[in-house]
Amino acid sequence: MAFDKNTGKELWRVDRGEYTRGFSTPVIYEPPAGGPKQAIVAGSYQLTSYDVKTGKPVWWYRGLTWQLKPTPVLSKSKEFIYVLGWAGGSDTGQQESIPEFAETLKLWDKNGDKLLAKEEIPDAKITKDWTSMDLDRDGALGERDWKQYQSRRAAQNTFQAIRLGRNPQGELSAGARVWAYTKSLPNVPSPLFYNDVLYLMKEGGILTTLNPDDGAVLKQGRLTGALSQYFSSPLGADGKIYAISEAGNVVVLKAGKEWEILKVNDMDDEVHATPAIVDGKIYLRTKSALYCFGKKE
């Protein structure tokens, strides 16, 4: 949905009923060659860009995993977008080829109503997450529900670079994907593109830098002194990278392909939020307080 920021009036809304999971924040995008300003949204299986004035889809790219939390990042030239998605059961090698709905009905549709009731399905993998399977909440699975399940079981977790070109239009082909990285993928933290280096901050304090041109790993290691969970996304400023663990350990690193730990600070409180950097100051929210750090005038 889009709203007038001054009046709160709704400008447009788009039905995204097929995108069953989406926690990613929209990214505002202006094509290098001109064209409408757009809002890029990552959701289940697809990255979609909407005209901010009308809500009409401008371009889209299929090939994402089934649950998206991190926010995509654009390259400096805006001709590439880097999209990270990790969801349970979709690591490389966990994909399954699911039979078509008509074939499955022959096996399981005991009452012949062309639907699959929960009690007719012998596979616990399907029934254990019933609210995700039954999209329209009618108590049974139809063909639309089944197609969504097929997509979910075929999805693969990836961090991928997608070439947008100068002014993308319509569906981007599979050839738009320049590279894909499938190891050590974070669940929640968004990737960081800073000074021509990509950063991934994974649970357990694993930091990975990648080459934005080909996805090659430049350095990977654990952040000593900050090895807990991570929900906060890394930030870059003043030649440094800031990464904050759930336990409240703020790691300050020297930015670059061969990053180095400069300091680990303990906030003595839990941190889930990504800090904000404004006018040379860092605003950091812990579970119980909001802090502002900066040089004294």
C-alpha cells in the first residue's frame, strides 16, 4: 500500500496473495536510464518492482526462496541488485520434485471432491504447517494451494546478484542472474554493500565478504568476542563496519576485503534493531534504552 505522507490518504494498494511470506523492507529504486521511480519488494519466490505513483508492476524476477527477511541492496551504479533469502528446508540439496495436483488426487482424494482434506493427507511434512498450506483457509487444499507447495519444495536459499541493466521492463529471465552464493547464509540480517565489497553477517558471529562482481569469497571468519545470534544488520560508515550481536556486543571492524576487528564493546543488554547513522552520530537501540554515540563538539 502507498499513502500520501501529508494526509494519510491511501493512494493505491496491490494484492500480493501469492506471496505467502514477506518480512523484507521495500527498496526505492530509480533506473539509471530514467523511467518511473519504483519500490522493489522481495517476497516468496519473486522480486517485484512497482511504480510508486500507480502501484503497477514494472519488472519482476522469479527465483527466490519461499521466505524473505533481509532487505535487498543495490550496487552503486544501480545496475545490479543483491538479494538474500534463507528459509528452513530450502538449503542446497533439500529440494524435492512434487507430483502435479491431479496425480496426487488419484492417490489421496478418498471422497472424490477434487480437494485434499487434512485427514486425507498421509504426509506429516504437509499437515504440520497447515496454516501455510491452506492459503484461503477453507479447510482443504486445492490446486492453487498445491502449486504453492510445489514452489516451496523446489525453492533454494541463495544470495544472488541480478543484473537490472539501465531500465528493466517486464519479467527478467533466468539469465539476469549473474552469480549465486549458497553457503553461510544469514537468516535475518540484510547484506551490506560498502566501498565495493559485500558483507554477510550470519548467526554465530560468522562474517563473510564477497566480491560483488562474481560472488567469490574474499574472507570468512568468526567475530571473536561476539559469537551469539544476529538480528541486527551490519552498517558501514567512516571506513568502518559495525555489527551488533543479540547479546549486545558491538563489533567495530576495519572495512575492506580483508576486514579486521578493531574493538568489541559490550552494551550489557540485548540488541535486535539495526542502528541508524545520521550526521556523524550512531543511534543504537537495546532492549531497554536508546543510545546516541558521537564525537563531542
